[in-house]
Amino acid sequence: MTDTHVTALVPANGNRFDDDIRHMAHEIWLLRADRSPSRTHQMLAEKCRDLAHAVEEEFGVTFDEESLKIPSVRQLQRWIKDGKWQETAADDIARMAPKLYKDFNARLFAQVEGAQRFDGDVLAGEYDTFRSPGVLAIKERVAARVQMLAAVGTAAGLAPVAMPAPSVTEMDGDASVAELGARMREKLMDLRGHKGKR
């Protein structure tokens, strides 16, 4: 993607940017700019200008907007690629906004059942005599979209199935195979509720 006169406010060639600018760009890209480098650039430029004006008002320091160092779209694309922002986006959202992330997944999970039920009703002929095919078509598109989001989310790891993790304990290195086998049998019997019935 090339810079345009709208997005290329200040050439960033040769400029080094501190971690604060990089983190701000990452958050804007991830949460507000729909993962678009050019939109991220525009929003980041606005944020930098707003911060400069706030400093001017509070401390009386004057900034020339042309002197503000703002990463170009190309620079942002490099950060996205080198920092693997695309690959870590889901984990970053879950880490930065865990409550919203959980709420989103819970809501999507609840909607999938309704979407599947609607599709099942359509296939069973429940809507064969429905009088408003336009409404039915809209409902079908929404049901399909919900199920697609769930499928993509699951495939991308957004809503992973929680599997119980087995507890791992270190085995006694001095025990014989027979002793380890006897301990395992005891544990299995305990888990099955046969404690004391050996």
C-alpha cells in the first residue's frame, strides 16, 4: 500500500520511534482501525496532534505539526509484519480486554444454537408456507453469518474448546515397575469409588 497525500503527513524515513508510539500504533491497529495500516496511520496522526495540542495548552509549548514524527503507512506495515501483529491479534485482544473478549465469545456461543435451530427448522419445512420470503432470507443470512463467525473463530483459536489438563506428578525413580503398577491400580480404584474394597 502506498502513502497518499492524505496519509503521508510527515515522511518517517530515518526516524526512530519510541516504544510508546509503537504501542499506541499497535492498540489503534488492533482495536480501532480494523487492522488497516492506512487507517491506523490516520488515527495515530490525529492522536499525536491531540497530544501536542494538550501539551501546548498545559505547558505553553508550541509545536509545529509538520515537525511531529508520525510513522508512515510503510513503517506501520513493517511493524505489523516484523512484530507478527496479525498472528498474535487474538491473544493480544484476550490479554488487553479479557472481559470484552469473554463476553464476545459467550454471546457468539449463545447465538450459534439459535442459528442452528433456525436452519434446522428451515430444513424440516417449518417455513415452507412462510408469507414473507424477504424476512426469511434475511434471517437465513444472519444465521449463516453467525455460524461462519463461530467456525472461523474456532479455527483461529478465538473460541477454543477447553479440554481438562491432566495433572502430572513426577514418578519415583527408585520404585520398581511392579510398585508403580500397584500405585496406579490403587489410584484407579480410588477414582472409581472402590476405596477400601480392594
